[in-house]
Amino acid sequence: MVNVAIYYQLRQQEKQEHAIKNIDKMIQQLEVLRINIKGVFIDGYNSREKFEELISLPLDKIDYIYINKTFEDEFDNRLINELSKSEQFKLKLFYDFI
């Protein structure tokens, strides 16, 4: 069974309800594929608290992390890309899936 985590960072002026609707659509599609969702992490605009929770997971147990947009922060971008190499998971853009 494939293990995934979902990370969603709100865009400027995006409401959390909108994000939840998008995430719900994705989860419905993942459930059809019998994919095991290990966690859903939603950060506000320019926030990274949930991102820090995400990277604290045992990432070697995750096959894919779905993100809703590329990381704007250069450090976060490098960090997640290096972690993906060392922990053997793949990043997938959220909107490529739904």
C-alpha cells in the first residue's frame, strides 16, 4: 500500500474552507486508489508550523508528499528536495493530480 501525506499552504487571501474543499476532492480520488493517507497538514499564508510537523514525520515511511504549490521560501524548497532524496519519497504537485 502506498503511503502519502498532503501539505497545503493557503495562498494570500484564500479561505481555509476553499483549501478544505480542494483537499477533500483529492482525498476522495486517493481513497479510490486505496492509498493510505498518513496526514494532512494545512498552513496559513506565510506560515510553516504544519510544514515543520510534516518534516518531523518518519519520512522514510512516506512514498509521496502532495503539495498544492511550489515552496516560495528557498530554504524550505531546498530542505524538502534534499529530504526527498535522502528519505526516498517523491513530491507531487497537488493540482497535477486532481
